[in-house]
Amino acid sequence: MEPNQKINCTVSSCKYNNGDKDLCMLEAIHVAPMEDVDTETADESMCASYRYDEQ
């Protein structure tokens, strides 16, 4: 059974963001630690699937 993925996102500068619904339009995202640090708190991670929307 495939999961029903819903990714809430308010990062309007990302090209995958649907600003009308505050949703990410990707089927999945990759979350990675910032730089080469051991991640112990949530603010040390980021969406590695982010792409700048040039429009």
C-alpha cells in the first residue's frame, strides 16, 4: 500500500511550493543535516530538496 504523502510548506521561494495551498508539490523530500554536523536538534536539519524558484 502506497502512503498518502502530504508535505506542508510555506517556503515561497522554493519552486516546488504551491503558495495557494502551502504545500510541497514533490511526492517526497530529502531532509539532510546542515553541513557535516551531528544532528541533535531539528534546527540542524534542512530540506535538501529545495530549489530556488527564479520566476
